[in-house]
Amino acid sequence: MTSKLSTKSFLAAAGLCALFTLPATAADYVFTAPPRDAGGDESDVYQPVADYLSKVTGKRIVYQYADNWLTYQDKMRKGEYDIMFDGPHFLSWRIAKLQHEPLAKLPGKLIFATIAKKENEKVNSMRDLAGRPVCGLAPPNLATLTLGAQFDNPARQPLILEVKSFKDAYDGVLSGKCLAASLPVGALKKLDEQKQAMKVIYQSDGVPNQGFSAGARFTADERAKMAAALLLPEAQTKMAKFFDTWNKGKELAPANRGEYENVVLLLKDTYGFDVTRVSAIDTKTGK
């Protein structure tokens, strides 16, 4: 008797667990964000986003974690994600290739500086870095791609010595491990507060900040509703962990297609992302 009851109890419990751990189905809409070094699936950050947008659209939106960049990029290229929060280069590519629409973004621009030691008189411009060791985070990190975009000839690209953080990149230049590094201007200000150790040999014009986009499985009306909802004060309550992680309580900003025009070209040397047929017309219309 005890054995039968135990078996029944086990099966009942397993059934209940299955109800709460159902994988995404073809009828579901999938939301995702890139894997980060922070570890874990970050469902505490992103699941509330999926829940909030589910309520807004009336659709079942599920958060799906990609535990590595290869999986993330592969599924993105195949169009398996319906909503994504990531960098402007990927968002621009999806507008051009997958008919995604931008919804909202973090405020401000992403601006990157390439730095070298002040005392290094042999490195004063980007051309001095051709074929030379430069510290950078592994592509598709946007700082590294911005650096690479300044070199049209693949044979004259700098040699990227991969590091794990912008501090490691800065320290690599300081120690002489590499001649230069590319990092966000905000990170540079913190790492070189006294402005005594480094010189800036190149600074980018800036691109839109990280943002949300939604694919063509959503109607235009549903995408408009999501875009509006992400800008509401209510979003900061419903998505509190997201805002604490990414925006420190500040509101999101509106996003439009025009500002992402040609940002996709930063992916020109990234495997799997065809940008040869991308033009200004592609980026504006998605066709």
C-alpha cells in the first residue's frame, strides 16, 4: 500500500512540476537577451519583462535563455526569437534582415575610445595598430567591432588579444601586454580618472544604446502597444530588476528605425552575418 501511494504521489508531483516547466511551443512568443559573464540564466531580470509584455499583448511570451554566444547568434539568424534586448548592431541587422521593429532603448549613446599609453610615441593613430596586438573583449563585443570597423583591409586588422573585461583591457595597455585597447568612454573615465596614463587615438561618433526589438509574428498594433508600454512608469515597477540591472531606475527612451541605419555594418567581419546586401533602403524598410 505504501509503495503504491508513494508512486502515485511521485507521479502527481511530477505532473505538477511539468505544468510549471513547460518549454516554449510553436504557439508561444520567445523573448531573450545575450548571455553575460554574470552567470546563471538571469531569469530574475528578464522573466518579469516577458510577463509584462504578455499582459500588454495578450500573447504568451516566454523568456528563453541562451547559455553561449554561438547558440544565441545561431537562433537569432534563424529567426527563432520574437523579442530581443541587445546591442544596436544586432538590432540593426534584425531590422534589415528579419523585419524586426525597434521598441525602446536605454537612453544615451554608446561611444568608444581606442587608447594607448601616453608615453608611447609610436602609437598616435589607428593606422599604427595594423597587425599589432590590441586588447579587446571577444567579438561580437561592440567596442571590439567598432575598432575593427576602422580597418577596411582584413589583412591589416590589429591582432586582438582577448580579455575578460574592460579593466583587463586597460591594464593590458598599462602593463605593455598590448599597444592599445578599445573601451566605452564611460569605462575609460573611471579607469583613468586622473587622465595621466592614457591618450585617446580614436573616438567613435556613437551609436544608439542597447534596445528591444520585436519580430514580424507580432502585428503592427501589438508592436506599438509594447513600445508604448515599455515607456510607461508602470514598466519600472513591473520590470524592477531589469531597470536596476541596466538603467538604474531611469526610464527607457523611444527608438526608431532611422537611428539604426547602417549600424549593422559593424558586423561586416562577424561570421554568419551577411551585410553585403544591406543598404540604407534595407535598414529603413526591412526589405
